[in-house]
Amino acid sequence: MNRRHFAQTALLFAAERYARAARGLPELKITEVRAIPTSAGANYSWVFLKILTSEPGLYGIGSASNINEAPAIVTAIKEQYTPFWIGKNPDRIEDLWQSTNVRTYWRNSTVQNNILSALDMALWDIKGKRAGMPVYELLGGKVRDAVPIYAHADGRDPNEVIENVRQYMDEGYRHVRAQMGGYGGGGMIPAGKGSRPAAGFNGSAFDEDIYLEHIPKLFEQIRAKLGPEVKLLHDVHEHLTPTGAVEFAKRMEPYRMFFVEDILPPEQIDWFRRIKQVTTTPMAMGELFTSPREYVPLISERTIDFVRCRVSQIGGITAAKKIAGLCEDFGVRTAWQEGGDNDPVNQLAAYHVDLTIPSFGIQEENHFPPVVHDLLPGTAQLRGGYLYGNGEPGLGIDVKEEAALKYPLKPLRPGDSWTTVRGMDGSLVKP
Ligand code: MG
């Protein structure tokens, strides 16, 4: 073949490719739906959704993980949702989202939101694979080069916390969350200590006044030792009374926080109006939210600075992109929640949204052991305070289904969990 003939043939191929693309692709159908529950070779309670299509080899993956309700999610996918989805066109993401959301008539249940989110991620994955593009390209393309993440530093006392924050700074992290003594830490009276009711609760107990005393002092020391540059975050885990929350926000003001997270339980979110009036400490809220009725007023009234929803709990990529748009209009920023119980598919869904939204604030980090990277090839990489995907079409991640199913879900531990913190008199302190 001479050079001229070769060039003509190449041109013909290009024209044919273009004509085929411009005609659109043949209509797809959902042919099979699988729930993949797994503890992933560790202690996770993850449920992945796999949507298979009429195009051989084309499928999508989504995250339906919910550490507290995994068995209910598996059953609901199989019994309730699969019959509704089979035969539908997976290209119609928005319509499938909307119709799935009202299929149960009642909406905003946690289980339904997890499944809706997983469906949405899987459909975006399919569309990306079909287009030969990563999902972030379909969402409008990158507005940043990588996704900044914040690390989790903890310690038994201020010196240990400071050392751990410093280590993350040395690794390149610009944002670090600092806690002291884990969940509720800084405000716990040790088990068996203090004046207790006879024959009553004897476990580790939360006390708001102790918390208000210890945590601002911790941050005073962090700033004194580590200087003004590091961006500091702290998670209250919702344990304060409304006036305690107002007081705490004021006491944290001198330490110029990047944000204080979940200062109130979701039942008391109207109090954010009060907090905003008396302090400039930035507020982040929303990892417990499941309904737009919770986050829309906080964003539109500008009473929070960061919205913290979990992408797999509020409706997936489609919902997160809409929330980010609302945030952009009202000057609020995003800080999608991750947390140790979360999975790599949800993390990547958040990543694709993060890359494309002007209202991005920060992304919570989550790192996984090597066994998870083996089970889920394409799991995002964390390097120097940034999150990196692989640029492959779709979400860029897969689940080795057979290997994952070899690690079944573990039965729920009986009795109380970290969600049921109690005070000295044995009464519940709501998360
Ligand atoms: Mg939190």
C-alpha cells in the first residue's frame, strides 16, 4: 500500500467512525442486576450493585453500602428493585433516578437512598464506558487538577495529636482533622469513674462541659506549636446541646478553623441560624442527611459553610451535582463525607463530582488495605494530600465479583455500638 492510498483509507475510516458516532448508539436495556455483599477480606459491610446490559460485556458498578443496614439493602435490591429495573434503558439516568425514587411512593428512606445512589453511579459508569470517557468528562470536565483531601489525626493527649498532625503536614496534607481520643473524645468520663446512679450505666460517659473545656485548649496548643498555615478541622459528632454548640463555636473562633463539623444532631439544625449570628467559625453539616428538606434550607439561608452529605446516601452523582449547583448559587462549599466504613466506589463517585464543581471545598479521605485494592482494581490513590483516579472510562473501578463474594458480610455485633453514646445518668446522647 503506497502512502497516498494509506492516507485515503485512514480518512475513510475516520469519516465512518464519525458517521457512526453522529448516528448515536443502539438502544440499551438492563438485562440483569446483581447485589454483591462483601466484608472485603476485612471487617467492612459493603454492598455493591452491578447493572448488566444488553451490550455484551457492558456493565456498571455502584455503591449501596450502609454499615448499619446491609442485609436489608441486599434483600431490597433483589426483591424490590430488580423487577422494576429489568428491561429499562440505562441511558436514561435522570428518568430512572426519578422513577426509582417514587417507585416506593414514600421516599428518603436510608435503604432506598443507598440503592438509588448505587443505581445512579452504575448508570454513569455504563454511560462513561460507552462514551469511552471518564465520568468527570461527561459532567462538564475538570475545573481542578486533582482533589484535595483532609487527613484524620487523633491521639490520646495534645502532644500525641500535635505529632500526628505534624506527620500529615510532612506528607503534604494542607488540611488535617484533629480529634483527641476518638469518637466523642475530649468529653468522656472514663468507665466506672465519677458519681454514677446505683446499679446504673457504668460505661464511658459523655459530658458536654468537659468537652467544651478540653477541645478548644487542644486547638490552642496545636496552633501554638504548628503555626497558622495548616488548615484545621474538627468533628463534634453531634453530641452538644444547642446552647453548648453556640458556646463551642464561639470558643473555637481564635483558632481559625477550616471548619467545625456536625456541631448539632440533625433534629436541631434550626439552631445554625443562631450560631451564624454570633461567630465566624465555619460550620460543616450533613453526613446524616437523607432528605433535601434537611440540606436545602441550610444552604439557601447560608447558615452552614460546607455541606457534608455522603454521596451514596443522598442519591449518587446526579444528586451530588445538583446539591453542588445549589451551593454555588449561595456561596456554600462541598465536603462530601467518607469515613472508615465507606467503600472505594463511593469515594470515586465523589471524586468525579469533586473534579467538576466550582463549589468544591474539600473531600474527606479514606484509605484502604492492600486486599481492597486487589478486590477493587482502580481504587483511587491518595498521595500528598490529593486523591487521584485513573482516567479510565466510566468510574474507573471494578469489583472482582467472585473474589468479593468469598468474603461474606459478618453478622451485626449484638448490643450497643458507637452510635449509642450515653451520659452519666445513662440517658442517650444523640449522634
Ligand atoms: Mg463526621
